[in-house]
Amino acid sequence: MRILLILVFLFTTTSSFATTFKGKFIQGSFIIGKTKPGSEVLLDKKKIKVTDNGLFAFGLGRDRKNDVIITINKKQIIKKVQKREYNIQKIDGLEENKVTPPEEFYKRIKKENKLIAKARSQNTDLTFFTKKFMTPVDNAIITGVYGSQRILNGKPKWPHYGLDFAADEGTEVKAMLDGVVTLVESDLFYTGGTLIFDHGHGISTLYMHMEKLFVENGQRVKQGDVIGTVGSTGRATGAHLDIRLNWFDVRLDPATVLDVKK
């Protein structure tokens, strides 16, 4: 009987700390893991943060093909990544200098890209990413989805890494999640009025093409706060909001954290 009780205790102790994952192992997906508090977690040999209650986050890029190797306290978990098929989206009517910028804009674009990269590089202890995201614009139609191969004015360009919501100019934009503002720019070359929020552990969100911006750098916002309005600034053919989701420099599909119909 004593041996049986010991075996039951050992089984319940180890099973209660089994690592679990929320999110699908598919290209573009945002994933939250839960493991034993105090564990050391490596993703593809890179150490990542773990919250006091054992939560950690990471994401899978649009074109990732190789398996995900998660090492927890020196024990490996290997997950295969499911491949996705992406749409082709043709967009015409853009200003030609927005499709292929003249050389005199290169310095500006490079500088702005560094600002965005810096804002996305934050690795804070914030744990906002563990909560459920909300849609940033009410009753908006989705006109562009993640991963689509973009053909602009007939020229193949980078894929689209966000989710586009068509809405009237001036429509309120709400914070999808609690966060801290890490970038406020009213006139970036490509993205126009742009905001970036840090949600902890390398998870950030970006809002593009906005008309008005109602927050300041370093400000802490609550989910649902009105942070600005929809616009058509930057490289845009009409009023819409383009949102992005990142794990550091890995571009993720915002639809994996939102209840939206694409």
C-alpha cells in the first residue's frame, strides 16, 4: 500500500507540471506555453523568459519549415510546424514613389525601420501577453490578411504581414491589449501614423496608417482604451487600419489572437 501511495504521488506531481501549449504549431502562429515555475526554457537553443507562474511566449514565422525544438530543464520537446497556403493580393492605384521609392527616400526609410526594430526588440517582464486580445475596430470589414503575396501596381513585393480593417476615416481605434507605448510616429514613409505597444516577453503590436494618435511614448494603456483614429496615411489607397503582431522580429498572424472572420 505504501509503495502504491508513493507511485500515485510521483505520478500526480510530475503530470501536474507537464508542459502545455495554447496555440497551433502552424506558420504565423502565436503560442503560449505553460510549464513548472522556475524552469529554464530554450526555444531553438535561445533562452526565453518565463513568468513566475510558468508561462512563456513565442511565435512561428510565415515561412518557417523546420521543427520547433523547445528545451525545458534540458529535456527536449519537438513540434512539427504545419505549412500554410497564402493568397495573392493585387493592389493598384498607389503612388509610384510608395511602390518603388526614389533613392532620396532610402535614408529616411532606413532610419524609420530602425525605430520600428528598436520598439519591437523590448524584452520586458510585462505579462500582458497572457490575456485575451480584442478587435481594435468595431464592425470593420477585413480587406487584407496575413501572409498574402502583394503585387503593387503590377510589381511583386513583400508579403503582407498584418490584418487590414476597412473603416471610415476618423473611426475610433482601441487598444487590443494592455500595454506600454514604445513608438509614436505621425508620419512614417510606409506606415504613416504608427503606434507600437509592448506586451512583455518580446510580444508587441503595431497599428498603421492612423489619422490621429492619442497616446504618448512610455504611456501605459488599458485594453479598450481609444488610442487614435483610422486614417489613410503612408502607403495606403484608402482609409483602413493595418495591425501587426510580433515576437521580437518574427512577424505573426494577428488572426491567431483575435476572434475574426477572414
